[in-house]
Amino acid sequence: MESATQTAPVSKASLWTGRIISGLVVLFLVFGGVTGLMRTQDGVKAFAHLGYPEQVGVPIAVVMLVCTLLYAVPQTSFLGALLLTGYLGGATASHVRIGEPFFLPIVFGVLVWAGLFLRVDRLRALIPLRS
């Protein structure tokens, strides 16, 4: 059965804009995950500041890296975006809980989906912004 929604191919400008946004998000999240795995002094302090025990730093970093890897691979990018949305929601909740500004995880969540939206025509068919 054919879909009633027609998808226009992604333009080169849109494709490259989406790739650049997604690439920057991936670089930032990989950097955060690797520093979490390395258990740097700043990372340990950040976890303590958020109220998390030191021993959960590595598992949380592994989860972030796995979600980021899924997002970076084109075949699993939608699943990765869904999982990163949950991860970043937890980060938002952690900042809200201690009374700190919480806009940064929300901005990254928007960038995750914006990058995916700009480079995947099937997602554009699901979320038509134009009629």
C-alpha cells in the first residue's frame, strides 16, 4: 500500500545544514561522554554538584555515547534521536531539581531533531511544516 504523503527530496542546502547541525551535536555529546568515561576531576565535581554519586558517572557516560552513536548512524538516527530526547530530558530535570538554568539540554534536544528533520525526507513527511 502506498503512502498518501508525497515526500520531496531533501535539497543539498538542507541536507548539508542538517549534517552540520547533527555533526556539532554529535561532537559535543561525544566530548561529554568521553570526559565522563575518563572520570576527570571536573566531571566528578559536576556529578557531585548535581547530586549524583560518583560511581554512576561511567554508566551515564556509556548511555550517552551509545545514544549518540545510534544518532550518528543514518540507519538508526531516528532511534538515537528518540533516546537522546529522553537522555536530555533527564539532564533538564537534573538542572531543574537543583535550581540551575536548564535551557542548554533543551536547546540540544531541539538541535538533535532539527538536524534530523533537515536531512531525512521521511521525517519531513511525518511533520509537514508546509501544506
